[in-house]
Amino acid sequence: MRALRYDGPGQIIPVGVAEPVAGPDDVLVRPLQVGICFTDKLAYDSPEFQVYPIGTVLGHEFCGRVAEVGGNVDGVRVGDLVAPDPRVYCGACTNCHAGYMNHCTTTKGWIGVHGGWPGALAELVRVPALSLYRMPDGLSHSGGAAVEAFTFALRQIRHVQPAVGDNVVVLGAEDYGLAETGLLAGVAGEVLVADPNELRRAAALRFGATVVVDPGFSLVEEYRAGHPHGADLVVVNAEAYVARSQHYLREAIELCRPGATILLSRSSGSSLFPSIDPALAAAKQLDIRYFGTCFGEEPWRGGRDRGDWAVTLSAMTTGRLSAERLGATVIGFDELRAKRDVDELMHLLPDHATKVFVEVST
Ligand SMILES: [Zn+2]
Ligand SMILES: [Zn+2]
């Protein structure tokens, strides 16, 4: 079958690979749409980023149709539409029970990233039944492929618990920043979104941003002029390939009022940290929450059904979050026949597309 394989930085290659075989506790899924993650982009761009083993079939943000069901799997039928959680975990160890599946002590993997689980940029993908979520009626295929990125955003906003009327600044409006904006709009007093890219600023308005700005180097001064007490919450989405973003954490500390919260939502590597003034952060008694790339379940809020993934799916069903507002670019899998086709796709990010979905099947 056809697949897109990561063979090292700058090397994502269309190849032929063997079809996966479903184990007794797995299903095979025929992918519909697959999101190109900004982490895929980082792996493509950066030799320093070595999370993906060479030879990994990419694609961890996806939805699809169940094509085959393993012998031990109940409650799933061929033809069901699913938006799987790409994480592979046991569901039984202490960390899984506590909702920290990314710290599962027995099984570790991430479909399309590492752990020997090939991804969904292929005609078929193997998924543990434990990781399956049914797609709600009415959710588009792009919506199904956006659940993973949106879940990160939702977990983070749930945990920082913004207060009604807060003044919020979102620095960086890639997919997480946009979903965060969507969740904050309607709760916050003002959501100011700063991003150097016009497409992302336009998307931020669709997600409900009150104000969008192209952040110059007087961002802090300008914000302070209109908000002399500072922001209540600053969300930082810093990606290595957005040059401006390497200043976001330092600026966030300067933007905050005393006692404010910084949500460090997305950051690649450690390059942000040397720029900050720890004395200023300490003097302001900031609450800095660092989520990185983790989401999970919250048993103390009612068990698995209230986990981040399920809550995100319901937010998408009610229209609170919508993948359509991303204004994403959709590329057919059939158009990706040669390496140069994939190179063109990867170069759409970050400046020429807000998000890219590959339509593997319809
Ligand atoms: Zn991702
Ligand atoms: Zn576990």
C-alpha cells in the first residue's frame, strides 16, 4: 500500500509498504483525512529534532473508517467512523488510571510518531481499540483530523481556568493558538491575538479573537499603553520556525500583571528560556503552566467520558470549536506521488497555510 515515510530531515518520501495486520485487540482503519502537525514540520525542518525514528510512516492526527476488527474487540464494527487518539497505552497501570497515559509504564507509543506504530498517511493504519473514539454525527472529516490538536488546546484551557472578563493575550496563532482563542472567546473580556502571519490573524478572528495584531518589537509597550495593569493570562505558542516566536516567553512575562498566569502551550526546544528574566517572573509571582504535548483523562472530573478527548469531541459537536474556521488547505493523497510533491506540501507551513489536511480517502 502507499504511505508517506519519514527518512530524516527534508526527507518525507512516498513509498510502498506492507499492509498492517490487526492484532486481537486492534482495528485497522482506512484514513479519511490526516492533519500535518507542526511537529511533523519540525521533524522535516530540523536535524536537532529527533523524536521520529527514521523510517516512521507519518500521520498522527486523523480520522477514518474501520476496515477490520480484531478478535477481542467489542462494540466496534467495520464501517464505523472514528477519530482515534494516537497514543498507545495500556489503560491499566497507575499512571494510565491517573490520566497520564503519556507516562504509561507498560506500553508506550504514539501512532505516526514513535514506538513502532506506523501512522495514518497510508492506505491503512493499525489502531488499538482502546484508543478509538467514534466520530459524532455531523463532524466533518477535517474536524475528525483536527481533534488531536484541539484536544491539546482544550486540556490547557481547562487547566488554567480563565475567569470571566479576563484580559487574555495569545502569542502565536498556529492550530493550538487558534483553538485556544476559540475556547477563550466568550469567557475572556478581551482576547488579543498576536501573530506575524496574515492568514493566521484572519483565522484568529474567525475563532473569536477580539483584536489581532502583527507583533512588532513594541508589542509590550503598545499593550501596556491600553492595559496599564497588564494581562491576566498570556498564552504562548512558540515554534522554532516562526522567528518572531523566540521572544514570546520573555514578552509574556512583561505583558502579565502581578499574579497572572502564563500558559506555555507549545514550545520547541529550550531556546525560549535563556531570554527570560527569572527575577521579573518571580517578582510578579506568576503562575507559569507548562503543558508541552500532553493530554489525558481527568478521573476526578467523572472518569473517562469527561477526558480531554471526549470533551473536545463534544465542543466540536456543539460548534464551540470548529475545524472549518482554520481555513485549512486540503491536499489529495493522490497528488503526493513524488518527493517533490511532499516537499511542496511541507513548504506550505507555516507561511502559506494555517493548517494542511491530506485527504487520503473520501
Ligand atoms: Zn500533532
Ligand atoms: Zn498504562
